[in-house]
Amino acid sequence: MFSHTVLIVLGGCLLGAIQLTVGIALGIWLRRPEMKDADGECQEMVQASLIAKRLQALADEMSSSVGAHRTQLDQASQLLSTENARSDEDLAKLVVDVIGDIVRANQSLQSKLETAESRLQEQASQIETHISRSLTDPLTGLPNRREFNQRLEERMAAWNRHREPFSLVLLDVDHFKRLNDEHGHLAGDQVLAAIGRALRSAIRREDSVARYGGEEFAILLPKTPLEQAMKVAEKVRESACRVVVNYNGRRLNVTASAGLAAIRPKEQEQSLIQRADSALYAAKGAGRNCAYLHDGRVCRSVVRSAKKKSAGAAATLVDAINASETVSQPADNSNGKDSNRLAALQPREEISEELAQTCEELRRFVEERTKHQRASTPP
């Protein structure tokens, strides 16, 4: 009796799993935000309904099979309990027949359980695939706006709980409508797909880029304050501008504008998006093909802001070089002093690559000249 009891329990567990899967699947679709057009939403609901109906039919079938198996066992038990008046030989034959019925019923239920498990796995795989597709932009292969909103919520939660800073970049392809009008929508699609690949290659693994809508992309930069995000914003914008697509014998390339905003205390996600969007509009108004940031008060150019920081580093470098020229008899620690002053210029995140290379060359020049002065000075 133990084996068929176990089968009944397993059947009940499987039935519960099927019903739970139906509820989860329906819940996922019912709670999704209204972001797609009517045709896409209708198609998605039809697919969700078909999967739900299959799962419900499977649940009904398993419920019927488990019920029938239980009925057979009850009948066998009742038959055995009411045949006490028979001879031992007849009773033995009856027991054998009943056991045979139970074995066949167990085998039948076991087969149905295995079939139901296989079908349940297949439906679960279809649900997973459909959910993945609903969160991915089919043209670029990037996360879509729905997935972006979920990741933004995660960043906001980390900010509210642990004060982990993050920044948002909105990037828009300049004059994209003109590109479509002149070369066709297929050309525009190829350009967008290429830009999506370029943006994904230009960011860190922990960063995320999504197609925000149309020719607009959104980039989330976790653990990235405004000063560091300025470099990233310009980097991703330039990566989009370097994209070249060969279409019908012509080389197509575009420019892009970007808007940047970093999360501020007590700020909500909609405010962050609005500030990044305002910075993007400021970049468009400044002539396009540039990046602007919103610092919480005003919009300003990312490049000009970065140049101000680089200019400060360059001024420090000039002071260090001029100071070394006034040393007629350098002390033993003069080289270390100059190196320490120059070392303050080493953080690469505050200066451009070109300026960093220049600083390194000048640092070596100062060290060599100081060594030469020390060697030529009599003891």
C-alpha cells in the first residue's frame, strides 16, 4: 500500500506545481507595465492565454488521473474486506487479482506522472522564453524599456538602502528621421543594431544599456558618481559616432547627443530621468553631437566641465616644472618632492588620455633633468 500512497502524494504535489505555475505565469503578464502598442499587447495576451489553457488542461488531466487511481484503490480495499466468507483458494485468487489491478493502476499513474512532468517542463521552458523575449528588444538584442525600468528600480533600491551612487545617460541618434527618409528604414535598423553593439562594448560588465525607445538608448552606471560618469557619457557618445554601416555600397555614419544625470539625495527615479532628458535636450539645442549634464540646478557641457578639471591638473604640473627650474643646488630629497607633486596628477579618471601621456613624458623629463643637475653639481 506504501507505493500507491506515494504515487498519490506525488500526483498531488505535481498537480499543485502545475496550478502554481499557472498562477505565476498569469501574474507575470497581468502586472506588466503598459508600454507596448495595442497589437503587441494583444499578441502577448493571446500567447499567455494559450499557455495558461495548456497548463490548466494538464492540471485537470492529472486531477482526474489521481482521482481515478484513488477510486480503484478504494474499490480494491472494499472488495478484500467483504470477501471473508470465501475459501482460502478463492481468497488467494482474489488477492492476486486485486494486487494485479493495483500494480497496473500504479504503472498507469506513474506513466501519466512522467508524461505530465515532461509537459510541465516544456511549458515552463516556453514561459521562460516568452518572458525573456518580452524583456529584449528584437532589433538590437539589448534589454528593452521594460527591463530598463526594472534595473532602474534595483539601482534606486540600492541607493535608498546603502547610498550606492549611480548615474544615468540618455543617448539619442541625431537626425535619425533624415537617415530613414534618405536611405530607408532597413538602413536605419542596421545603424541602430550596430550602435547597440558599440554601446555594449563601450561600457563595463556591471553597467547596462537598453534601447529606451526609437533611436534613443539608456545607460545605467552603477557605483558611478557624476565626475566619473562624465567620461563615460562622452566615451559612449563617441563610440556611437564611430559606427559605420555599409549599405547598398554606401558608408552610413551618424552622430549622437547625450544627456547625463547622477542620482541626488531624496530624488525619485522620475526626477532623475527628467534631468537626464533635460540634459539631452540641452545637447540638442547646443547643436547636437555633444553631451550635456544636469547637476541638479542647470545643464552644462560635459566636455567644458571636464576641461576645467584637466586645466587644474595641467596648472599643477606647470607649477611643479617651474619649481624644479629654480633649484640651483637640489637637495637629496628634491627629486622625491618633485615626483610627489607630479604624482598628484596621476589619477587617470580626472584627466584625458592625451594629457595623461603628456604628464608622464614631462615627469620623466623632470626626473632626468634633476638627476643630471645632481650629477653635474660638485659635492
